[in-house]
Amino acid sequence: MVKVVIADRMGKGQNVAKGVEQAGGVAIVVPGMGADMKLGDVMNQENADLGISFCGSGGAGALTAATKYGYSERHGMRSIEEGVTAIKDGKKVLGFGFMDQEELGKRLTEEFMKLNK
């Protein structure tokens, strides 16, 4: 089972979580404002497979998780295809601008599952 932590600067992420669950993954949404800065901590606590961070720049939470825990990351992404490519490149933490979309969660989870059978 793929475990995905979702952390949004504005406390959102519920739509991405629905997509993760549609693809057969387990979604953990970090609650509250500034949640993106807690992404690495929650990934570490939950022993998560993948982390998705959202903020205006698409970088703060992803970079913090990488710095604190050594997770491979890619940030500044603005499309689903960029996220799919990052997963293919072996990245574990993905930083996006605000994109709380079911399709994003679904496609990223499906790609991770396909590559990690």
C-alpha cells in the first residue's frame, strides 16, 4: 500500500487526497495553515512513500523535507506531467504551486505504484 502525505500551505489538499485514494493509496493530509512546513516530519513519522507539498512557490515544504530528512525532491512544479516525470526520476518529495486536484493525486499515485511493484 502506497502511503502519501499531502501538505498545503493553506491547509487544503483534500481533493488530492481523494485522487490518491481512488488510485488505491492511503492519503494523509497534514491539517492547518503552514502545513507544508511539516511535510518531512509527518512523512518521517508515518514512514510514507511519497510526499506532496503545495505553496505559492512550490518549494518551501519540499526543500524543508529534503534538508531535514534527506528525501530526494523536486520543487517549483506546475503540472501533473512534471510530477509524473519527477516520480520516474526517483523523487520522493514533490513541491507544487497550489494545485488541489483529484487528477494530480490519482496520476502521481498510479505512477508511483507502477514503478514500485
